[in-house]
Amino acid sequence: MSDSTAIAHSPHDAPEHGHEEHPAYLRHHFENVEQQADAAGFAMWLFLLTEVMFFGGLFTAYLIYRNWYYPAFVAASHQLDIFWGTLNTLLLISSSFTMAMGVWCAETRKKQGLVLCLVLTFILGIGFLGIKTIEYKEKIEKHHVPGFHYSLNSFLNPDTDEAAVKAGDKPLPLDMARHTEVYFSLYFAMTGMHALHMIIGIAILGFMIFRAQAGAYTAGHVTFVENFGLYWHFVDIVWIFLFPLLYLISRHANT
Amino acid sequence: MTDQKEMEESQHHVVSPVIYLIVFGALLVFTALTVGASYVEMGIFNPIAAILIACIKAVIVVLFFMHVKYSSKLTKLTVIAGIFTFVTLISMTLADYISRAWGRW
């Protein structure tokens, strides 16, 4: 068994192949390290474009429904807390900065710096999800999660709802109030998909922290850190658009 | 000959931390700006300002944090093609919904 494996692999180890000195991480189907890095970067961008189209569909749905059920979307968006939204934006922008610094540390072969940057990014990402949990919990308590237990109370009797009073909401007619559920469906779909991307990113970060401690990314081969950085910044960009669309643009719409 | 030229062209560019710090500062300023603008009554310009600021922030992140400014022409073309396709799709969809009941309002 072990013999046959050795035979199967022997052509790769044969001396005629090693006509040129090259780093161990250069795959044999690439001409050189540059070409390999370019190919990996190109592939990562193609993946991100599919992600753009995916989130783009959600954004388009949001824009169309906001135009159709405008009063419902305005009243429903008043239920979100700008304080938490802004804090989360700051956390995510900071995590993008620490990630960018991590890529720089990997490129300049600073192992301790890279580990520190990855750990900071990890913590900021967890912090973002923690705040999202606080916001989701409030939505669950107020029965603003679409489904059988959805409550129209905040929109039919706005004077009983603190957030609605603060925004100066007037009662919506029943048929319009029902459409607030569409807003919250899109809210949970968009922030939920964004949070899922964060969770996947944080899991990969955890893996990278161990690999970085072993010195895997500070020996010249930085493709993995670089491409993960692209992913993390993309998730940041999605939030950069989610934040104004969900939290900010309807602040004044009914005064 | 061409190999050499290509290699020089795609020479890996390390972006300095100073630029990252400036970008980080700019992103914080734009975040403060967009939150502040949402408290000012501007009517139709409230969403326009918010989306404009978001676009500026996204472009800064793509150019500097994601290194596109220093990337190969292939990467630049890929990014531009993606944005173009997305804008085309979203504007065609919205044009359909806007014009569907044309003249019947």
C-alpha cells in the first residue's frame, strides 16, 4: 500500500522537474509566484462579484418594496436604534482597519503584529454580533419578527410605543400597518445574511490565528490572508450600505 | 521579453500603514457625517445624501483596503465589470417597476 503511494508520487520528486529553484508554496501549474498570486486574487474577486449579485437582489427588493409601502417602511424603520447601528458601523470599520493592518504585517513578515491584528479583528467581529443579538432580542420581545406572533401594535397604536413616540409616528391604517411585516422580513433577511457572513468570517479568523502563530503567513506566502482580507472588507461594504438604508434614510419622512 | 515586462507590471505593491490610517480616519468622518445628515431635515435629499456617502465610503474601501488602486489591470477590469453589471441590472429592474403603470396615475 505504502509502496504504491510512493511510486505514484515519484515523478513529482524526480530531479528532472526541479530545473529551477522555487518556493515550496508555488504550485507546479503556475509559471511563477506572481502568476499564482494574480490567479488567486482574480478568482477571489469573481467570487465577490457573485456575492455582490446576491446581496444586490436583496437591496433591489428593499428599494422596490420601500417605494410601494412607503409609510409602512418609514414607521417600521423608526423601530431601529440609531445608537446601536452607529456603534456597529464603528466596530466594523475598525475591524476592516485591523484586517488591512494584518495584511500589511503578513507582507512585511511581522508575525506578532499579524497575530495581534487577527485577534483584534476577531474580537471586533464578535462585538458586532453581540450588538446584533441585543437588537434582535428587542425585536423578538416586541413581536416584530415576521410570522404567527407578529404584532401590529407599535404601528396601530404608536402612542403606546416608546420608539414610535420619539419619532412622532401617527397611527397607520390597518392595511398599510400590515406591510411593516415586509420591512422586517427584509430587515432580518439582509442583516441575517450579513451576520452569517460575519460568522463564517470569524470562524476562518479563528483558524487563521492558529496558523499565523505557527508562522504560516509570514514566510512570503500571503495569498490566504490577502484573500480573506478581501472577503472581510466586502462584508464591511455590505454593512456600509445596509446601515443608511435600514436605519437612517427614513428618520424625517413623516414630519 | 514579454514575461519580464508582465512581471514588472504586476510587481506586488505593499500599501503603507499611513494610507490605512488616513482611510480609517476618512471612514470615521464619513460615518459621523451620514449619521449627522440623517438628523437634518432635507426632504428628498436625505436618502440621496445617505446613499452618496455610502458610495464614497465603499469606493474608498475598494480602492485602498482592497488594494484595487494598486492591482493589475485584470483585477481593475473585473471590479468595474461587476459594478457595471450590477448597476445595469438594478436600473433596468427599477425602470420596469417605475414605468409599469405609466400614465395611469
